[in-house]
Amino acid sequence: MRKRILFLSAILYTSITFGQNTFKAIIKDSESKETLFGASAIIQGTTNGASSDENGFLEINNISNGKQIITFSYIGYLEKALTFNFPLTQTEPIEILLSPSEGDELEEVIIFSMRSSRTIYNTPTRVEAISGEELEEKGNMKPGDIRMMLNESTGIQTQQTSATSYNSSIRIQGLDGKYTQILRDGFPLYSGFSGGLSLMQIAPLDLKQVEVIKGASSTLYGGGAIAGLVNLISKKPTEEREVSFMLNGTSALGLDLSVFYSQKFKKVGTTIFVSYNLGTPYDPSDVGFTAIPKFTRYTVNPKLFVYFNDKTILNIGFNTTIEERIGGDIKYIEDGGDNEHSYFEKNKTNRFSTQFELNHIINDKSKLSFKNSISYYDRTIEIPTFKFSGNQLSSFTEATYNYKGEKSEWIAGLNLWSDTFDQDKFNESEVVNYNYTTFGVFVQNTWNLTEEFILEIGLRTDYQNEYGFFVLPRISALLKVNPKLALRLGGGLGYKTPTVFTEDAERIQFKDVLPIDVLKTEAEQSIGGNFDINFKTHLFDEMFFSLNSLLFYTQVKDPLILTPTANNTYEFLQPNGYIDTKGIETNIKLTYKNFKLFVNFN
């Protein structure tokens, strides 16, 4: 009798074992064939399902034998239900194509800056995304740099800081550009000395999306994001080859030539971006000085993607930008000038950076990522009586772990950031060298308390070798009052490590600027928050109305201010007190078929 029971138990166990199947799929847009990040699949009648990763891949385990109906869904796309008979004969991932739905384009935008697979509609932190037709339109209007792309967003101003070099910085909600952090695919490549001329040297043809977070965003990205951050998301290769070519001429006799190529093969993929930009000296007002300087710029950005398997992806990139520009007296620039026409400002820059990123999916709920970048920036600024030059070497290393449960998502990680500047010495003035190292640990939880209320809490602790420890909490909440109305409330702390590379020092070409005394200064620290209202409704036929209104406040304690001294030099001082910025932004959009009307107020 005992033998029979053991025999029947073995048969039952074998049946259960072989009845647990695995389903693998890659979710794509039916028109563009681009993979969809954050699409859902669930077995009908069960709670067993999964979400697709950034490569569109998803995996459902523990599926019983027999016919099973799997429903695929993605916000902004039509739901799709397919029947499969398990066990499947196909072992490779099945391609699932979803078709976009009409009139719901806002919600389908996936946000990458929060390092999760959430759509913009389901993210508690307020994120503005420039993508799709809007990104392409602004890139066509200004293909040489990203100033116009950012300047047309409410609450953002790209302010020219040099009349001769044409250098510009990003001001978010009124705060100086030094408080804005610029990222490329999550890598901090443009900060400190390397932030100079960065807006003028980033061409948009290889960008897939631009994401802007306003207010303190230090939990995931560390210090420097007091006013907010701008994350430039690059295109990734798809199975369908993409070749884009841009040739643009301007009335100021400028020339922009850009080429972008990408394609994914079985185990490898690549993207290659090359651009050449030319500007001629331009004086439209006939005042004798250039409104647009003379410049030539070469950019080469190749990337290699290696797909080891469905769960492990490696990408390696190398970015190069070489530029020479000169502005000033138009006669000096055109024919060498004379004693009367002798003013100029020359800028020579060399920018080299590498990016390394490895992503591994542990299972359908967890993921491990590792990334590293090394950036070298060399710039020389020269005016008739002064020359400033130096090089900056910085590195960024980070490891993160993502876990996504049914109602809660965790992101935890640690990073190490180093930044060293060495000034070339031409005279007896003091050099403004520095050597900073920052180690950070962070954790963030996004919790779906209900379908209508989502809470996001984050905490970062940084140790900076010159200024000590910083604890940076942040909290955001999203309340979906109804399908038409959503409210967001958030706030947090931030800090900024002092350097001499600010807009005020840039205006005087860093001439006679004294180094920052770390014994007498403290890091600038901030507190801020915002509240925004999102309303969208269908008016009639194919007409839609949407409104977004944001109220914000940010306070920066002990700000560093460039101050002239009695010895005809300049030093950064910290007077008692604070600076703050507060206001309201309102965006209204009216859509009818292919027509859109935008009204913005700030």
C-alpha cells in the first residue's frame, strides 16, 4: 500500500512539475516596431502576470498546461487578448504587436529619469517630457543645439551669459543655471567646468526624449539638482534600421550637417551619430560686434549594444566634441583688425567621454544595473589681455537594484562621483583647482496604496570629502480624483558643492577670480516643493482640452555670491540669509484632430 501511495505521489508531482510553463514575449508598437517599456501581460482569470522591461521583454512563470488566454495592455494602446496552448512548441520570445489608441497621447509617455517602468500619468514626481513630433519639430527648427527645445517649455529660460561666445545656461523657475543638473542617459556629463558651452554643443538628432524635473531632485542623482534636472534620453537601436540625415542652412550663413544611424541585429546593435556645425561671424545690427560668433564644431558619438541573452544587455559609448569659436569685433574676426579693432574672445574646447552600462534581469520582479562614465574636458578662453585654461577629469560609477512587487516598487543603490579641475598657470594669480569626491547611498519606494493614490518616498545620504555629510529626504504623492483630474504634491532637500564655475564668473572669463576657501564656505543647501493640478477632458467629437497648473517654491540657504574686492579681484562670499523663488506655471492645450493650440503662462 505504501509503495502505491509513493508511486501515485511521484506521478502527481511529475504532472505538476511539467505543468508549470514559462511564457516569454517582446512587446512592440505595431507601426514603428519600437519596443514598449512598461507594457503589462496577465493570464485571464488569475493574478499571474508581468511587465515588460526597457527592451520590451517580459516573462510569465508558473503557467499550467492547456489553453490560456493572455491579455496584453499598455496605456495609450488598444488592449489585446491572445490564446496560447501550453506547453508551447516555440522557445524563443513571441513578438506581440499593440496598436495605438486615438486621442490619448499624453499617457503613453514612459519616464526614464525615475528609473522605473511607469508612464508619465502614473508617476508621483512631476516630470515634463519632450518627445515624438514635438521633439522632432524643435530639432528641425534648431538642429545645431538644444536651446530652443528647452526655452519653449514653461518655467525654463535659456539665458545667454556671454555676448561674444554666445554661451547660455538653463534657468529653471528663476534660479541661476548653476543649480540645474544636466544628464545624458542618467550620466552627469555636464557639470562644473564642463558645463560651459554645453547647451551650445549638444545637437538633438540622436535624442529620443528630453525629460525635465523641476525642484529638488537629489534623491536619485545627488547634489546639484536644486532647481531641477534635464535628462537627455538617447535613441536605442531597433530591428528596423533607422537612417536620419539633416542639412540646415541659416540666414546668418550658418551650416548644420548631422547623420544618425541605428540598427539592432541578433546579438549586437549600434547607434552612430556624427555632426558638423559651422557658424560665420554675424552682426545684423551693424554695431561692429558679433551677435553670433564664428565657430566650427565636430561631434562623433558611436555606441555598441551587446545582447548576451534576453536578460543581460551591455552598452558602451564614446562621445567626442571638438570646437573652436571666436566672437568680438567683427573687423578683427574677418580681417585681423588693427589697434582700434582688437577685441575678441576665443574658445577652444575638447570634450571626450565614455559610457558603460550593464543591465541584468534577475527575474520578473527584480533587476540589477551597473554604469560607469569617465569624462575629460579641456577648454581655453582667451581675450586680448587674459587667458584662462584648464582641464577637468570626472568619473561616475553607480550600482542600482530594482524590485517591483504588485503594489510597491523599490530602487536602491550607491554611487561614487569624482571631479578634479587643474588650471594652467600663466601668471602669478592663484589657481582655482579643486579635487572633489562624493560617495552616496540612496533608496526610493513607490507605493500604490490604492488605484487612485500613489506615494513616493526617497532618501539619500552623501559624503563629500570637503563639506561632509548631507541627508536628503524627498516625498511625492499622486491622487487621481477621477479619470479627468489628478493632483500631485511633492518636495525635498538639495545641496550644491561650491565651484567657481558660475554664470557670473563666466561673464568675466574667470579673470581675477579667487579660488573658493573650503574652510570659510559651506555647501549651498535648499528646501523646496510644488503642487500641480492636471485636468483633461473630451469636449466633443475629436476635440480634447487639457490644463496643467503648477505652484512652486524653492529656498537656497547661504548662497555663494561673486563679490569684487579692494584688490581688483573677485571672491565668492556667503552673506547671511537666503534667496528664494516662487510662482505659478500654467499650460493649456486644445487638440482637434491634427491641430493643437498651446497657451502657456508663467
